[in-house]
Amino acid sequence: MTVNPFADNHCPGNTRPVDIRTSRQEDLDQVEKLIVSRMDPSDGVDARLLMTDPDAGCDWVGVAADGDRIVSTATMMDETMTLAGLDIPTGQVEQVATDAEYEGRGLVRRLMGWAHEESARRGHLLQIMIGIPYFYRQFGYTYSIPVKQTRPLERTPEPVAGHTIRRATEADIPVLDRFQDDAQRSADLRMGHTAPCWRWLINRTGSITWVVERDGSPVATGRSTPPEEGDVVLGEIAGVDDDAVKALVALVNPAEVVERHAALEEYLAPRRPGVEQYLVRIPDVPRLLEHLRPVFTQRLQGHEPDDVLLGFYRTHVRFRWDGNEIGPYEWGGTMIGPGEEGGAGIAPDLLAPLLFGPHGIDGLRRWFSDVYPGPKSDLMNRLFPPVTSDLLTFYLP
């Protein structure tokens, strides 16, 4: 969750030097207080849970310090996105907040630089986030992956006898993880919760993680916003069967549900026009494409040998597909018309939605003139098909 940082783009009115650094244990109270002042009390709880966790801690939190005063903060969380069975180390930016007195000094911009350096140090190949409209595009992020819609519950499923509900505990983490893994199995691209994230979710006050039991055994899980925040939203719904899922919804009785499970479609209001999207940043294209080699190899199985050219306008890459394996990537410089040489044209700022979005190269070419498959459309459609996704993030959509 982020607060509006647009003022950070203005000319600075206060020129005192502010240090950007990784947080320390003695910063905890100030970071918590700052986040609460710009967000909600529950967000302060989240900051404390993260900064005191043995698997995360202060190393995950960057701060802007004016002497001993913490005046801005941002968090870089460890995640893993999985595309076609291949894990991709990923960072997620969260909890960005600046003291109102220090807006207009570019602190968010500098903290994003810290976050990206920290992400690179940890070996992340991507960064992902949900942010306010436009702002984070200035730092190389592109709207890429649909966020599942939150839809009003028009009627509640009839209570299913034999089911009970309780709050999850840390002892439930293995079964929660298994339920979510099963629910995401059909998605081409997925991101689950890490072990430390499960601990924070279970112990935070900003959402409630539920477990539904049948005959004393867990059969469903979901996560909802707390009633004191207004209309309850229920998301991350997963269960062993339709009855378990319907029981979860009946027992929580939310006002809205994050779409996911087919058994609930008849109870939800129609989908609204428009779509929210996750922002994705690719810091090093050659490194990511090298990592994705197994995915491309899998997609090209059954295609005849061919030479592949991908033109990103300011750079390009060639490789040979021999029918079984992909040869070495050969990178080159500017190429204005890759289609004239038998290649595809891919605007670099649209590579993230091409790799991870729902449209594939055939869909994107209908919207953008600088994305096109070139003369080898079958080859490029194999390499860049539409991608279905299911991502779990710290904050519910």
C-alpha cells in the first residue's frame, strides 16, 4: 500500500541534506509512527511485524533520515513469481510513505533507487507492485498483469451444514500453502505467499486469514478485510471442493468477493468494465531472457528449426532454434525495422506485458504499432502466447 507521493516530483523547498539508507532496529518506532501517520494503524502493525521478523527484518526497509529523524520509508519484499513452472526471483515494493513536511524533496524517487539496488543485490530479476496511477511508471514500471476484480456479492450461498470457521494460526501455514498452491495450479503465472509473509498475514490486524473445517479437518481458506474498515472484502479463496468454498463465503458473509472460484460466479455481480493491473519492472532484459530460456524451449517444442530475431529498437537479440534447444543469445545494437529481417518488433517498455500479460504478441499488436510478430507469426505466437495469472500480494486487491 502506498500513499500519494506526487509532491516528491516538485521542486524542493527545503535543502537540508537527507540520508538514504537501510533501516536499523532503533528506527522501528519512528518508521511505525510515520506509516501510521500517512496510512492506517494496521499498516504500522505490518511494519513492526516485518522489521522484527527473523527472515526479513530491517534489511528489507529503506529510510530517509534527516539526522535522527526518519522522514520517508519504503520496503522491498522478497517474492517468487513462477512462469510455466520456472521460478523467477522477484521483489515487491510496499509501504511507501513520506512525512508531509518533507514532501517535494524527491525522497520517494531516491528510496525507489535504494529499493532497486537492494532488489538487485538479492538477485531479483523483476520488481512488481500495486501503485497509484502513473507515478511509478517514471521508474521503469509498466502496467502488465491483471489484478483480479473485486465484485459485489449479490446473494450469499446457503450455509453448508457441518462446516465451522476460525482464524488461522501459524500452525496452519502448511495447509494454507497447500490450498493456495492447488488453487493456482492452472495459472500460467503465479505468485504465492512466502513463509514469513504467511506469519505476517496471520498476525496482522489489517486482514483476517480464515480456516474452514469439516469434521475437524481444514477444507478451505480465505482472507478478508476486518469489519471495522467498512464493507468486508473476501479474497484468496481456496478449498478442497465447492461446498467448502461456499461455506467459507456463507460464514464470512462479505459484501464483496475477489473473483477466483467458478463455484461462486452465480452469486457475484457482473464484471465491471476496465481493469486494474500490477506494475512490473524489468531491470536487466538480457539477464531475464537468459533465465527464461527453459520457458522458451518448452514453448518451441514441435516447431521446425528456425532463426529467431527479436528487435527492441535500441537493441536486438538473435538465436537459433534447432528443433530441440535454443542456441546462444547474440545481442546487438539499434535495429529500427526488425520485421524487414524476419524478426519481431517489441517496444522495450511493453516487454513486461508481452511476457507476463494476458494478450500475447497477437493481442498487443492490435493495440500498439511498435509490437508486431513480423513475417514469422507462428513462431512468435509460440514464444509469446497469452498468459493467465494468479498472484497473491500482501494487501488484498
